[in-house]
Amino acid sequence: MKHLLVLGAGSAGTMTVNALRPRLAQDEWRITLVDRDDEHHYQPGYLFIPFGHYRRDDVVKPRGRFVPEGVELVLDEIDRIDPQACTVSLGSGAVLAYDELVIATGTAPRPDQTPGMLGPEWRRSVHEFYTLEGALALAEALRTFEGGRFVAHLCEMPIKCPVAPLELLFLADAHFRERGMRDAVELVYVTPLDGAFTTPLAAERLAGMLEQRGIALESDFVVEHVDDDAKALVSYDERRVAFDLLVSVPVNMGADFVARSGLGDELQHVSVDPHTMRSHQHANVFALGDANDLPISKAGSATHYSVEVFADNFLDHVQGRPMRSAFDGHVNCFVETGGGKAVLLDFDYQTPPQPGRYPLPGIGPFTLLEETATNHAGKLMFKWLYWHVLLKGRALPLPKARRGNAPREVIP
């Protein structure tokens, strides 16, 4: 019997086993899913916790609830992969052999990578919201915040959900207005990018929204360290941005075992073919979701679309056929802008965000690059879809490819 081993029971790993278990004969394929604990987190929900919109129970559920029958869930730390021997060593000392391996262990914030960030002001005046603990701590900080300079900061790209720092500022603007203290708060966005986003039209639109709300933009700022004593960000070119409350998005890095296994780049993300997610180094290793180095946003929608393509390709692969489907980098992101509205971005490897309607041209119901209440409803609806549809491997009635391109052969 052949063995498919999936490392990581987050979004990509859980979607993968749900997509493949019904399509791989149980008398021919054993499937094992490995993660360190039994808590599955809905990470997009962290954004709403500091403002009191979500609670812990909204974003955390048992992993086992979403693992299909016929898949073994192993709760253990992952120590390293030996791709030559096709084995994975676990923290308990157990060793799992595999025929095919999927790495889906994501990426995570690493505040230790920025000097001074983990200093005496950590979780006091210096915060992050990319972990549940960070979001809960920030909620408490906002509850007692009486005014001053609120700085949202991006260390470097790539990060999970690149629009999240902007969403934080838009929600903070609305939050302080609701509390009647907006005039007492100076909002600032500090980014290493040359604008508010990575593509010109989206950057222009989003920068305009920042300006409308009186949020300052400090661009081309590459942080060198956090000065805890002075409460300031310091860049490599010696610019300083003072803060009373700093919410930083730390450097995002893949799992440490990826580096120990010799499979990662400098940020410990696995290098893969951008259309098939197969490792450039090993033909029986794939990396999905945020664990890979795809040249596209690390977003939940990218994970969903790419897993659908991967599942089709995997069946070709294990049956000795060329992989005929190609992931085109399709991503869509709802950008919460406060006041019951949101903006929707839709793009791929070739096409940056453009105005229009989604998913049906001219009909929608969602409007691209515009603030609407319908987009906000879509943002909120996604949580239900995530728990009840996407994790369970059920397809949405949406095209996998942004432009509807037909599958093509990409590997001989």
C-alpha cells in the first residue's frame, strides 16, 4: 500500500486530505495528516478580535472535526524530512515513511528577526495580530488606549494576507470614531513598499482611502530595529517613526524543520513550480498554501484555488501521466474598510487587480476595487464558507482560473 503523508493540518493540509481521500482507493492508499496540536485556527478572524467583533470560539475549532474518515491524524511535532530516504522524523522519535509528501505547514510571524521587537515593550506598546495570542493582547491594549500615535507597520514581504495591515488601520479608524476619540489618535502606516500595495492601480485606490481617512503613509521604510526606550521604529537609512502604540507585522517565515531538511529558501519557504506546486528538488514532494514560494499573495483564496488544481494533478502524477492542470495564481481578497464596507481585489500571476464585477462580469454581485456593503457581506460570509465548505474539500461554483483558461500540460 502506498502512503501519502501530509504535514500540516491547517487550511492547505485539511483541504488536501478532504479533496484526495474520496479519489484515492482506500485499499491502495494510506493517508496520514500530521500537526502539533488539535486546534484549527481561522486566521483571517484574528483581524476582528482586537475590535471586539470575534471571540476565541469564532476562530478556533478541533482539527479532528474536519479530517475525513480514512485519514489518520497524528498529533506530534515535526523534526525533519529526509527526502532521500523518503521519511519524516517526529518530535516523539517516531519515523514515518512516505511515497508522496505534501508540506502544508504554512508561514508564521517571527518577531525575533527584528532587533528590539521582543524587548520590554513587547505586548505592552508593541504588538502584532497575526497570532491568536497577539490579537487578544492587542484587544486589551485598545481597550485602555487613550490616544496618541497608532502605527501599523509591515517589516517585509511576503506575509500572509498582504492587505491585513491596511484593514487593521481602516478598522482602527472606524473604532476610534465610534468611541468618539478619533481626533485624539494619529494613524500612520509604515511600509517597505513604495506605496500602499504591490500593484499600481490597487495601490492608488488604497492610498486614496488612507488619505480620505486622514491616515499618514510612510513608504520605502525598511526597518533596522525597534528602539524600545524611545518608542520608535528605526530604518536602515536612519529615519525614525515614533509611536505610542505599534502594531507590527513581523517577518513571516516557514517552519524551522523545512530549513533543517534543506528544502527552504532564506525565509524557509519551499521552492516549487508555480503551476503545479511540485518541489524543484524532489519529484514526490509538493508544498501547498503558505509553505511554498509562489510569486503571489499568501492568501486563503490562493490556497483554495491551488489545492483544487493540485488534486487533479496529483491523480495524474500517481498514475504516471503528465500533470495537465496549471494554477494561474488566482487570488481574491476582501479588504475590510470599516463602516460596514469592503473592497474586493481579484488578480493572478499575469493580471493585476482591475475594476469590474466578480464572479460574473457585468453582474457580480461583488464590485472590484470599490467600497461596497455587498463586499463587506462577502467578507463576513467567508467565515461560514471556510468552516462548512472549503475545509471539507467542497468546491465553490467559481472558476479555478481567473480567466477561465483551459487546463494544459505543464510537465512532460
